[in-house]
Amino acid sequence: MRLSRKFKKLFSRDAAESLWENAFRWTHPVNSRQILAGIDRTELERLRDSYPYRPNARKINAYEDAKYWIGVNVRRAQDLWLDRSPPLQILDLGCGAGYFLYLCRLFGHEGLGFDTDEEPFFRGTTEFFNVRRVIGRIEPQTPLPDLRRKFDLVTGHRVCFHRLTRTNNGEWLEWSPADWKFFINDIRIRFLKPEGRLLLEFNPRPDGSSFFTDELRAFFNSQGARIFRWKALLAADSNQRPRFKQTRKL
Ligand SMILES: C[S@@+](CC[C@H](N)C(=O)[O-])C[C@H]1O[C@@H](n2cnc3c(N)ncnc32)[C@H](O)[C@@H]1O
């Protein structure tokens, strides 16, 4: 990264918000080392050996690296104050290896995952973490299958279900605001309790820019979202501005 860009980044809004997040985490620290000590990391590595990387799967997502992923997911949990909120019912869309729901359980919450069954390693790790998941696929303009219950919190971390296909120039063709509107309505009406929240966390785009283009930022704002860094938080009621911090009983 060029020095001028580095310098810009240091004083950007993103840097200020990152500092804010870290400051809040310091107010309620979580002992990641203790959590890691409870995980049989040799068994995770053995699982990786039994389910080797699929061709084209990016090695950067080394999900057997428990130290890294526990760190990431502890921060996710802290940002939603899950380490100190009353027990919640949580649905994690695209739950992947299951780290987030594993941590949620340690903090006293009850979790359910939803994912495709395309990654055999995730089948192994969710079993290893004893994370329950429903197999299915999120499709544009299609209601999610009936899960016969509602949740206090629905999450989607490093969301990629909105990516449809890669175009010739390597960019993703992705959901339109109308597709997002359908999905958000479906979650609000069928999966969220009245005080429930939907948290979506997005990867940056391949060129490093934010997922939230001007159009998408305007759209998520029109849905009542609180956008913070790469996350959008939405309340069940579109007229309410949800809060990350929620420590009272729902
Ligand atoms: C980048 S991984 C993120 C995993 C996990 N949420 C995390 O942050 O560690 C994306 C996850 O979304 C799932 N996924 C992708 N497309 C999906 C779809 N259309 N419906 C349901 N899950 C999907 C993948 O199987 C994978 O588990």
C-alpha cells in the first residue's frame, strides 16, 4: 500500500470507527485464551486432513485455524454484546464452520445454523462444535424454508449468498435492492420476534472498497438500517433504529 494511502487510511472514518469498536470491546473483555483451551485443535487439524481443500477454495479461509477464527468471532459477539445479554435465540445464515454459534452457546444463547451442504469440511466442523444447522440455499426473491420458530437475532457474517455469478471481467453479478428488499421483508415477517434484529456483515469488494455503494447505502438506510463499518443492523420494525448494544431481556 502506498504511503499516502496508508496515511489516509489512518485518519479515515473507518479508522475512527474501528477505534470506537475496540474501545467498546475493552469495556467488556472476553478471555479468548480460555475459550481456545476448551477446543481440541488437533481434532480440527485432523478434520482438515480428512476433508482437504477443494480446488479453487481460497486457503486464506483456513477454518481449522481456531485461534484466528475464535478471535474473529469473539469480536463479533462482543460487538453485539452477546457476552453479557440475556439468553437469545439466534439464527446464523451461512454459518460455515460454526465458530460463531459455538461461541454463542458458550455465552448462554441457543443457536441454529442455516447453510448449503457444499463444503464437506463445514459438515465435519459443525458436528465437532455440536452446532445444529438446517441445510438449504438462500435464493433471490424466494422465501426461506419454514423453520417453525422466530428468533431474537438473525445473523449473516461474510455474506456471500447475494453473489449470483461472476461476469467476464471478474466482478460479481449480485442481488439488486429489490432482491434485498424481498429477503429483509421475509426475515422481518417470518423469522424475527417483535424486538428482534438482523445483522449482516459484508466482505469488502475485490478492489478493497466497501460493499455499501451509494445505491446500496441509500437502500439499507431506507430500510432503517444502522450501518457501521461493513455491517448493517436492522430491527424487525422498519421504523425502529436498532442498537448493537442490547443487554435487557427481550
Ligand atoms: C464466506 S463463508 C462465511 C462463513 C461464516 N459465516 C463466517 O463468517 O465464518 C460463506 C458461507 O455462506 C454459505 N453460503 C453461500 N451461499 C449460500 C446460499 N445461497 N445459501 C445459504 N448459504 C450460503 C457458504 O456455504 C458459507 O458457509
